[in-house]
Amino acid sequence: MAPAEDASDFGCCGFFSTRRFKKLPSPARIAEDEKGKAREEQDGVVPSTEEYILHTTRMTIEVLQQAADFLPFPGARQALDLGLLLLTTYEDVNSLYGQAGGLNDRIAQLMLLMVDGIAGQDEQDVSPRVRQDIENLVQDFRIIQENLARITAQNKLLLVFFKEANKSKIDECAGRLDEVLQTFQLMRTIDASSMLTQIQAKLKSLHEDVKQTRRMVKDIHTWMNPKIAHGGDGNLGLEAMPTLPRLFGRDKIIAGIASDLASQRQPRIAVVGPGGMGKTAVSIAVMQDPQVEAVYREQNRFWVPCVGATSLFTFLQILRKALRITLDTGSLLKDIIDTLKATPEPRLLLLDNLETVMRLPEDVSEGGRFSAEIVLNQLSALPHVAILVTIRSNNLPSDTISWNLVPLEGLAREDAKAIYTSICPTASKHLAVLDLLVEALGYMPYAVTLLAKQAAKSFMTPDKLLEAWRKNGAKSLTGELRDKINNSIEFSINSRTVQDDPDAQKLLSIIGKLPSGTTFDHLEDWWGKDIENLPGAIATLSDTALITVRNQDTDTPTFHVLPVVQSYLRTHESYNSLNSRRLALKACCRFVLDHRSRPGDRNYKAHLQELDIEKNNILSILLGTTIETVSSTGEESDLPLVLDAIIAFGWYQLWTKRNPELLAHMLANIASEETATEPTILRRVAKGRYCLGRMKLLLGACSDASSHIEKARSISQRLGSPVDLVEAGKAALLLAHVWRLEGRGHEQVRDIIRAGEQDVGEDARGKALVLHHLGTYHLWIKEQEVGLDYAIRAKAAFDKLERKPAIEVFNCLMLISRSYGSLHSDPEWLDACTEALRYAKSIGLPTWIARALQDLAGCYIWKARYDDAIETLKEAVGMFEKVGKPDSLAHVMMLSGYVYMKMGDLVGARCAYEVAGKRLEEMEQTKATKARLEQCKNNVKVLSREVFDEAEFKVPSLLPKRG
């Protein structure tokens, strides 16, 4: 800008005319007179007054900030704001390029000159040209700001590599201001002498402010004394830490964290997990642990409650106050870091509920990005500061900090019960039900505590509280307790992270219906196949700890929702609508039917493994299904799909762990011969009845078995098609087996076999079944050789089928073995037992293996190989316990008692018969069951006498007599 010839055209700050020009001393020269005195009063660490003014110290900034209220028009205030922004923002550039090539000096001088020229004037006294020049100054400042912002946005490495290019840009900015500064110094609109008087008065005021700066510097030096770092009010943070409750089952975790904090270099520990697990309580206990106290003095341990942080600024304010920081330079983070750097003494920060901070949006400005992670990284960069955080999440990923994650899960059962009984002592009288209650709560400490308080207030026993919880969840609690548990859950569910992710909400609704959780593959292929971004949804729920991950170190980790959260979801329509339940039901049914196979099928073992993973989820969904759930949703009904799935899963249960509950639920609440009218539905009802009858038979409930099988036969006969009649024949043949066990007459059993033979007609498989049942019948009536012949013919018939049914083949092998046993054929009997066991193991069904082991043990006993017999029986006991077959288990224990007696172990024999008797007492009392129970009671009595008489001992009826 060229000097003007007519001073009246300028009048910006109106300092000097061209005719009487005298260069205005810089603020550095003004302060020079005070330099000596300042250095006498301050040691070498303290900056001089000159440095504070020329190098944009806090005092200069404060002077300019105070002047803002006295500027006469908005444009001037805008120029001042931009100048202050440039003075305070770009610290990285200043430190690297030496005060940005003097740029800050020029900005400071311009601001002081402008303020000195127009501060205190009325708006009408400022000429239009002054306004125009200040508006031009605003534009110059904006250009400079853009250049510096681009430089600052570079990472540290680029600032160094492109130092010369950046410095050239900074010098260009400084040159721009040189022209403006010269113009401001040359302009005038009033008499020089009066202007000089005005400047001197204002400089005198500035000298007073400089003295105040010296006092501030002294205050800072006082603060810098390590003895009084963190000298503000407070103790261990913003407020007193919460009172530490009595902790159960966390001693090992607390000791481990405390040891790491006391021994590791730069420990960075994150206690992670869902809400309600006691993360805060554990961490406070760590802060008070003797190992920690030995390393970190009380005044150097800080609790920082992050839950009140609503922005990054408020988080820094909380952190500042928790650390008792008195330094106030205008930069909160710098004050915090500088305070922590003031002394190398070990410091320990507990950042409690850090999830509140980590979810805050980052601040983005022309100066770059500012986020919670940046704050953590700067804190972590301090080697003498240990960091312990609690966070409602499963992880705390960082590309800078190596966090040691300590997951906090549910308590051990006994510890959860200890919490409950410490609050409600009367519950100690109901420990068996209390086991179920704490299990239903997922052993979550907070939930156990709240329900124990509810029990203490309402005098409810654990069984009543469990019933109420299963039915209504948190709604069964009083208002205050209900709000506490709901608030804990809603903190995560209603978080912006979840609410902004529809896929996460859909996934939460799905996994919330799966009590055993599920794998990623099953989510991708079945449960969550309609979710667009499944990995993203999992990440969201994991980040908020709404799901937990088990078996993380395996190839098939499983994702779970805690039982307490599941209970919450069930009672909220948005996560448990009728439509969402139908979708889950369809996915469940398709999964079951896709893994439907029979023993001996090529994919049977693989399907069995897949069903084993999901069995509890399948049961939960199907048992929650009613006719309303599967009612027609349009033109097509889901009922056939659901019935097929239930029947298929019923067969899976029959071959593994028998439980008739699901099939009984189907017939009572979904479809039965009384409610169904369509043949397709009635046909499925018959199949369900048949499967349930067979299961009841294997569980020893012969009367129930007979009832269900007869109803299945009746439905199939009524339907009347050739296929249905074959099913009726199969039911009749199974009835023959039930009636034999019930002790019905020979003729009655023979007649039902003939009826079955007539129903199956020419069906090849049906005819082979008839041969098998005839063999069983003749063995039963002591015609062993005839029975053996039928058994061999039946096996040959099954072997000829295109799809050989493994279960029927195995039954034939068992019949052949028992026929040889009844004939005392040696070695045929042992060979037949060995072949049956080999076949059972090739199929892999525990119940088949157990039956084959039982028969093999009988052979060993007959051959007096008692050591082999007892080892075989022990293996059979484990198998029968696994599948839940009380009648067979009782038989095996009777055999074991006999073997122990023969080996001379009378105590072991008595114990075995006592166990067998208890099992038989729990069963339906058929004729055969009663006979065996009497045998057990007799043998216990005989074995309890002081003198044992083997002649009074009754040999188990299932053992063949030696010939």
C-alpha cells in the first residue's frame, strides 16, 4: 500500500501524518525500559516482559480481550477476534518455525495499534475510510488463517519435511502484514501533539498491565513448584469417590490389576464389560489396594467420573477439576498436560465410565480435529502417569495405546448367592431355588443386589421371585428398583451409537431371543441373514457391551445377550413385536429342517453338532410359540413349517437328551386331533404323537406312551391312505413293545402285531419291522431259537433296503445278541455284543452305545469276567446319565450291584442297589418296574446284615441263568 498524499483520505487510526512522521516505537521498545527490573525480580526460567508482549503471552491476549467491549463497531471486533485466534491457535507452527517468522509480533502490534486508535470512540466518530481499512485487515487475517490452517493440518512429519516451503508461506503472510502495519503507522486524522498525549496515557495504562503480568508469572512459578502441584481444592477428583460396597468374588481380579499397576511400566488398563458387573466398584477397590498405595501417594491418585461429560470441553473441565489444577492459560488440555508434567512422581488416573467420553463427537475446525482419543493419547504419552479406565464396552481399540483389557463377567454361582443372602438372609433356607434365580439373572452383581433388596422388602421367597421375574422381568420389581435396573440397560440401548444403527437394533432383537447366543456363521446364514451390515451391527453392540463374546480364542466365538437384558427386551415392543417373533420363528424352523437327518445318514454327525449349538435357542423359540404366533399372515400359513420343525427337533431330542416338553407343547398349544381339520395338519399331529409316545416309552412312562401311540394310530387309520396305513402299522408294532413292558397277555400282544402286519401291507420297510417284532415276541415267550431266526431275517430285510435305516439295523443286532445270550451260545453271544457295540459307536449315538455296553457287561458277567464287566458298566452309567434314561440306568446299577457282590465288595453292592431302587421309585410303576424294585429292596436288606448269605440274594432278572 503506497503512502497517501492527503492524510484526510486515511484516518484509520490516525497516528502520524507524512509531514510530521515519527515512527511509533514497537511494544518491544516500550517494554525495554522495564526489562532490567523484570530480570532482577525473576529467575532465568521466567520470560521477560518483552517476551510476554512480543511473543503473544497471556497478558497481551487478556489486554486485547478486555478492549473488545470498547471497540465502536462490529467490524473492529471481528478484526480483533480473528487476530486473537491467530495469536492463540497455531502452536505447532510457532514452535517449529520460531514464532512463525515474526508473524505473531506483527499481529500483536497491529492489534495494539488498532485498539489504541479507536477504543473508546463513538461509532459515528469513526470515518468510513477507517471502516474500509479495518475490513481489508479482516480479509488479510482470513487469508493468513487459511494458510496456517493448511500447514497445521499436516502431520508432524510433514511439518518437518516441508519446513522451507511452509516457512516461505509464513513469510508471505508476514510481508502482507508489514504493508498493513506501515499504513496503520502512517495514518492520522487529528493533531499530532494531542495524539502523542493520548498514546502516552494509553502506554501508561499498558505499563500497569505489564506489572500485572509480572505478578501472574510469579503465580505460575509458585504453581510450578513440585511440592504444590495439583494444589486446587478437592480430594481424589471432582467429588469423593463412591463408597466401596462389600465385594464378592472379585478378589483375584482386583489383586491382578493392582499388581500390574504397581509393577508395570506405563500401565494402561481397561476394565471392560456390560453395565451392572461392578466395574466401578472393582476399580475403586484397586485404587485402595495396598500394592497401589505403596507406589502412588494419596494425593497422586485421581478418580475422574466421566459420566457427566456432555462435550469434549466439559470432559476437559471435569478432568481439570479432578486433577485439582490451578493453572489457567486458556488451553484446558495444555494446562492438564503441563500440570502432570510438573513433577515426575507417579500418578494414577481412574477414568470411570469412559464410554460417555468415547461416544462424544469429535470437534472439527480449520485448525484440525479434536477427539477423546487425542486426549487419551496425550495422557498416555506421559510415562509416569498410570491410566485405569472403566468402560461399558467389550474393547477399547487404539492405534497408539496398548490397552490391557480386563473383561468383567458374571460372578461364580456361590458368590452371587453370597450377595443375595447377605442382603436377604432368609433366602439361605431356599438355596436350591436360589441357584435358579441367580442363574436367571446371569450372575450379574447389580441385578442380584436389586432382587435381593426386593425380596427383603416384600418377604418374597426365591421361588416366588423367580416366577415373577420369568413372567414380568424388571416389572416385577418396585418402582425405584425397576428404574435402577432399566436405567442401567437403557444407558446402552438408548445411546446414539445404537439408535443411529438400525441393523444393530435388529440384531439386538434377534440375539435377545437366543438365550445361548449364536455364532457368526449361524447369524450370517440363518438368524440374521436379512441384516444388511452384519459385521457393523456386531461392532456397534460390542462397543456398547450389549452383547458379550464367548470362546473368543476359538474358530467359533459365540455372541450373547445377558439374561437381564433379554428380560428387558422381551417386555419392550420395539424389540419383541409380533412380527419380530415370527421372523425369528421362521429362521428357527428353517434351521432345524435344514439340519434334519436320521442316524446313519451321511450328514447326521455334522447336523447333530450344529443342532447341539442351537438346541437351547430352538427350544426357547419353539416353546414360546402358540397358534397365534403361527396364524396365517396372508395367503400362506406358517403352521406346517412350524409343526415339521417341532417334530424334527423331537426326533433329535429322542436320539440325544430326551425331553418330551416340546412335543407336548405342540399338541396342547399349536395343533391336535381336536383342533385340526385339514389332512396335512392331522398327518403331522399323528407324527408328533408317535414321536412323543416313543420318547415316553424310553423314559419309562409306559402308560403315557401307550396313550400317545394309540392316538397316532387312530389318526393314521382315519386318514386311510396307503402311506397313512403304513404309519398306523408302525404304531401298532410299537404298541406291541409297550404292552409287553406293561405285562399284558401273550395273545393281546400277538394280536396287535398281526394288526400291524395287516396295516403295513407290502411296504418293504414295514414288513422288515414285522419280522423284528415277531422275533422280540418269541424271545419274550421263551422261544429263543424262533426269535433268533426272526431277528436274523429282519436284519437281512433291512440290509436290502435302498436307504438302510440305522436304528432298525441296530435293534436287530441287539435282538440277535440277546437271543444268543438267552441260548448261552459262546462265543456267538460275545461276538454279537461286540458287533452291536461297534455299530453303535460308528453311528455315534450315546443311547445306542449305552445299550450295547449294558448287553456286553451281561455277557462278561455270565462269563465271570467281573473286572471287565464293572469297567463296562461304569462306561454305560455315564452314557445313560447323559441321555436321561432312568429305567436303563436302574438296570445298569442293579447289574453293578451284582458284580460288586461277586467281587466281595458288599458295601459297593449295597450302594448300587440303593441307587437303582431310588431310580425305580421315580418311574411309572409297571409290573416289571415293581418286580425290579422289590428285588432291589431285598438285596439291600440282605447286604446290610452282619452275616451275608448269598443264597438269599436275588440275581437280576435281566441276567440269563447259567446253564
